[in-house]
Amino acid sequence: MEEASPSLLGCSKPHLEKLTLGITRILESSPGVTEVTIIEKAPAERHMISSWEQKNNCVMPEDLRNFYLMTNGFHMTWSVKLDEHIIPLGSMAINSISKLTQLNQSSMYSLPNAPTLADLEDDTYEASEDQPEKPHFDSRNVIFELDSCNGNGKVCLVYKSGKPASAQDAEIWFLDRALYWHFLTDTFTAYYRLLITHLGLPQWQYAFTSYGISPQAKQWFSMYKPITYNTDLLTEETDSFVNKLDPSKVFKSKNKPLIPKKKGAVQPAGGQKGPSGPSTSKPSSGPGNPVRKLLHFEHL
């Protein structure tokens, strides 16, 4: 039975605290974050894993096997409260063994002549030196869905060799909505660390693609930066029109009253010199003074 666990998991659920690598305490201490929840799932039994391997003719990687022996799937979410409205934001999920199904399996209700994923595949893509060969939807590879990414794509467990598939040939890839493949990690453990350290932010998988995440997702990234944050993944072209939001200013009201500036202290250029007074004794009160200083430095 699946059970939604309350917040402060480290106090009542030590095993869940170890499973999430202590990320719940970081989220709960972040400004504006609320409703940090995790669905507790019972460990999978060994015969379930053996049955999956026999059914799919694949050997499950050892790290993924150990994960399922700890919990049969994973689902953790957290929300943000803005103007008395709660907005679901972060989501971290790993499918259970029963939902670890082959990606290119056709439905029994599909049309007989309907195109398959293998028919839609683009064979013009070639592997480069720093990028391994992309997966194929035909019999050359066996692909299983680990996470649906809330409709933004699919994270898949890919066996690079055909059946029977060995555990050494398994890799983790991301399939975007345009059916392009992007390599993530070569082990499930490395992918799980990416999932946790990126806090389940929306579209975080696209940070490992050539076109990056959307401008809206970049705003959430700027507010809740992942633990392992690589600024090189964010292109400089879109930084010009993306607002840099500060969580401390978004979720906290300003206590200091605004003091209006004295407009009388600013004199037009070339104006007559008046008598000395408090308003003319400060050279930095007018907005044109920094420009004058720069001009003086240029003539030096």
C-alpha cells in the first residue's frame, strides 16, 4: 500500500531520510517552499525482479535491483506558495517494477497499419566522439520507461544490445518530445543523484540537451538552484530577457519605507552656479555625476 508521508521525514522516517539523501531538510528551509511530501512504498520482493527479468529477457542492473529492494518506486513532490496560492513545482519519480514497461510496445487498440516508433526514427543522427551512439526503437535496443517527466519527455533505461540483454549494456537516456535522444548517465546510481540534486525542478533534464531549458524554467532555476548547478548549461543568449528572481525578496515584504529622492538637487548641465548649500555639496546626488567622472577618467 502506498502512503503519503508527512513533512519532516528525518524525524519520523529515518529510512526515507537516507533514501532522499537529506534533500527534504534543504527544501523545507527554502523560502516559499511548502507541502514537501513523499509517497512511501514497500520494498519489492526478489521474485518480482526475477519475474521482470524473465518476462523481458533482460538482466536488471545491480544498482537498480538494490534500489527496488529498498523501495518499489519513488515519488517525491514539493510546492511553492505565491500570493496565497499553492503551485506544484518539484517532482521526482521512478516507476515501480510493474510500470517499468518496454517503450516501443504497441497497444492492442492501435490500428494495424499505424506507424510505430521505429518508423518515425531519424537515422540521420550520427554519434560523435564525446556522445555515445543514440538508441534505436527497433530490435537493436531494448528501452524501458523510468519516468514520464510530467509529459516533458521520458527518462529511459536503455539496453544497447538486443535480447538477451546484459546489465553491463544498460544506460540512462532522455527522450524529448521531438523524439530526439540525449545521453544522461551510464549507471542508474548516477542518474538518481542527478534527480535528487536537481530538486525535481521542471524540465531539468533539458539542461543536458543542446537547446537547454525554457525561459520559464530558468526563472525557477535562478530561485532554487540545484545542488550541482552548472551555469554553462544555460546559454547566454536568453539571459538578456530572463528575470533574475531572488527568493528572499519574492517571499518577504519590504519593511524599510521608500524615501523619495530630492529632485531639486539635480541641476541641468551648463547651469549657473548657485550659492553653496547642502544640496550642492554632494557630488553623487545627481544621476549625471557618474558620467562626468567617467569622462574625466577618459581624458587622463
